[in-house]
Amino acid sequence: MTGTLGRRATAEALGTAALAAVVVGSGIQAAGLSRDVGVQLLANSLATVLGLGVLITLFGPVSGAHFNPVVTLPLLVHAPAPLKEVGAYVGAQTAGAIVTTGRAFTDTFAGIAPSPVAASSLFNCGVSGQRRSSCRASPRASRPGSSPPPRRSPRSARS
């Protein structure tokens, strides 16, 4: 671990924020991937493992890449670390996690980020290119005063 305490605490805040973004974001997207909870958990855990590996590689040399107060607090007992350092790490980790999860929460419920339902509709209807009976109408068609796009029958498409 190199650098000043401020640099190390900043690395912990950024690393924790990025890890929370990976975990929460992959969870939101995994919910739209499949209705099978096992597939959702597998997708979320694979994204988390890969993201954590990248973050440890990036921030490990700077701060030790704890990214979690539960990992940092035992340093007080098992590898006596100064209380000032542990406090800075825990504060930075907590702030990074709160900022990221708060942003994901507000973006999802404000309609900025895709919700699991929107992600599911996109995956099942838009990306696969197949028409399914479970596909919902486009957002434009559901606005008041607008009508859904005309449907072509197979016969009219040939002529």
C-alpha cells in the first residue's frame, strides 16, 4: 500500500462505489435476463467476481482493496492498524456504497435506468427479434392520444 491516507481512503471510496455499482447493476440486469432465479444468481455472481477481480487489480496496490468495513474492522484486532486509518477506510467505504446504491435506486425508480421489467421486455422482445405474445406495446404506443402502429398481415406484406 502506497500513498497518503487521503489517497488510500479515496481509492477505497472509489473501489467500494464501483463494486456496489457492479453488484447492484448486475442484479438489476440479471432480473431481466431470466425468470429462473438460479440463472439470475449465476449471472449476478459471475459479474461480481469478474468486477471484483478487476477492482482488486486496480486498487490493491494503493489501498489493499478492502472495499468493505467487515474486511477492514478486523485490522484493529488481528493486524493492529491505527484507529485513524481504519476510521478513514470505513468512512470512505460507507460513503462510496451509499452514493452508488442511492444513485442506482433513484435512477431505477425515476425511470432513468432500466428496471427489471423494462430489461426483461427488451431482452424478450427487442433483442431477440422474435414476436412473442408476452411482448408489451412500445412506450410510444402507450402514451395518451397515440395509437399503436398498424399491424400487417402476412398477405398484405407480399403485395
